[in-house]
Amino acid sequence: MRRAMTLRAQLLVLQVVIVLVLVCTTGLVASALQERQLREAYVDRMSGVAQSVARLPVILDAFDDEDPSATIQPIAEVIREASEVTYVVVTDENGVRYSHPDPEQIGRRVSTDPSVPLSGQVWTGTQTGTLGTSWRVKVPVFGSAADDSSPAPVIGTASVGILESELRADLTDERGWLLGTLAAATVVGVVCAAWVTRLVRRRIYLLEPDDIATLLETRGLTDALRSQSHEFANTVHVISGLLELGRTEEAVAFIERSGYGGLLSTSAVAPGVRSPEIAALLLVKTITARERGATLDVAEETTLDAPTTPDASALHTDALVVLGNLIDNAVDAAGPDGRVRVLLRADGDRLHLQVDDDGPGIPASLHHQVFKAGFSTKVPGDREHSRGIGLALVRRVVDRRDGEVELGTGDLGGACVRVELPLPVPVPVGADA
């Protein structure tokens, strides 16, 4: 399985992501505000220029000339260059141009709608004209009123604008220092993130999450063992006192009442198993399972005679490896308050071993992988040093013995592993060695 990312890498990546998100968000907001401020600044400048042009007496007087553009065009161009805008266009009430950066456009009607400024209102926005798409301001040009009680008539318009391309170029120039600042902030943020990660790692003594989980598990086991040690010590003191007083029968009765007699009796755990090694293994695994909060039951139909030949003893030794690893995995899977059942019997020419648990089971898609060395379905940190070894040892023994192993779902609802190992062929009495 792929190795999990270390705590240092996780912390660093998380903090770098946070820094990048904050920097990018700040950059987007700052860029939007910058563009807004730049547009507002251009609007103020263009409005001022347009209003000045619309109120210039020489411009107003030129409207009565035979050729108004002869007077208005030179003035408009001087104002355009001095104001650093793209164009200054003055029109009459019909939208016919009196000035334009392109002299050929003078005398022609404007290509955009002049109705808003001709109605006496100021218009601001983006439109596409003869010079391209531009950000512009249009204001009305008022003539002289007939008398004090009459409103001044609108005799034309004054339009001032700047091309969007020039506006974007200005924005790009303005954003240069912003991008530099954001890049510097990103570098500082990453360096600080690395420093914080290193500090946190030092505070936890360079431990990884799996190591911390193992320490917590070990501490819980230590506390449980300490409690059991005190309890067992008191029991031993009572037994020792009774024996010193010569009250042997009462000592035995006290052991039975305390529950240790049942646990320390192989006949109580596996009455049908006459193999001392396997009976001892079942006894130890029963005690270990009980300490971990699980229940290990040996099926009533379990029977196994003691080995009588070297080949049978060797088979029982291999059976110890298989049975021990299967029980360990089952207890791990069942967890606290879980249940594990063991079945062991010799039938014909086969030794049958079966271990069931009520854990979550193993998905069918993983059945072909669980017997590979190093593969494990356990959560990282659960007895990390032995993960992915147990079932690989089982497979090794089965292959060496020409046996069979089957993985499925048992009666308890969890995983069920069945192993069959060939029994040694008995040597006839009197046969040559």
C-alpha cells in the first residue's frame, strides 16, 4: 500500500494551501479595487475635461460660425493632448462632429447614440466607436437662454474618452507592483509555514501520527496492566497466606472463585485438544483476547490428538504458526466486545483449521491481495511493526505443506479463514526406515 504522507508534509502542504488561497483572494480583491479606482479617476478626469470644453466661451461662440469645426477642432486637439485622453469630440444637436482625432470624421454623424447628453444628462460608460471600444463621458453643451426665465437649450454634446486597450495597459503597469508584493508575501508565508511546521514537530518530539497513536495505545495497555498487576498481587498475597497456614484446600477454592483457575486450565479452554503446544497456544490467546476486551471461543467439536511421530510434531509446529496468526488477525478485526471462534480437527487425511470473527470482514476485491507480504487492511498505527506479515506467513506454510487456504464470510458475520493441511502418512509397523 502507498505510504501515508508524513505529518511534516501534511502541515506544510496545508499551510501553503492556506497562504496561496489568502494571497490569491487578496490579489483578486486588490486588483478589482485597483481597476475600480483607476476607472473612477479617469471618469473624474474625463468629466472635468468634457465640462470644461462644453463651457468654453470660444467653443460656444463657434457654434454660430459658418464653419464651427475650424475653431473647435484645434482647441479640442490641444485639450486632448494636454489631458492625455484618446479623443475630445464636440457635436451639434444632430450629432454631427465638429472635432475628432481623425479629421476625416469631422462633418459626419457620430456612430453611437447621443440621445442621453442631448436630453441634458451626463452619460458614462463603454461604447465602440470609430476608434474602437472606449471608456467615455458625454455631457450636453448648453447655449444661451432667450431670457432669465427660460432654460438654456442643448445645442450639442462634448464627448471625452480613452480606449479600453490604453486603460488595460495602465492597469497592467499598476498591477506590476501588486504582483511583486503578492509574490513576496507568498514566499514569506511559505517560509513561515515551514518554520511553524518545524516548531510543531519539535514540540511533539518528531513523532508521526501513527507513532502518537501507538503511544496512546501503549499507555492504555500499560494502565490496564498496572491495574491488573495490583489486583493480581492482592490475590497472590491471599493465596500465599493460605498456603503458609497449611490451608491448601481453601487456597484452591479461592483460586477457583477468583476466576484464575478457569483461565489457567487448558482443559477448560480446549478440552478436546490433547496436543500440549496447541492447547497452550489456545490458552494464551484466550487470555490475550480477554485482556483486549474480546471473547475467544473454541468450538465444541474441536479435537486434536497429541503428536506421536516427528512428522506429526512438525505439522503441529506449522499449525501453531497458522493458528496464532489467524487468531491475532481475528482479534484485531473483532476489536473490544468482539467475538472470535476457533475450530480445529483432524478429519481423514487432512488437518482442518478455521477461525471466524464478527468484525467488518474483508472485501471480496481484496481477497487476492491480503496474503501478500506487506499488504494490510489495518488502520495505520495499529501494531505498525507487524502489519502485512501474519497472513503472508500463513500462505507460506500452506504452500510449503501443499495445503489449501480459503477466505470468506463466516457464521459470525465477519471474516472466516479456512486452512487445510495434509496429515503425514503413517508409517506401517515393521516397515523399513
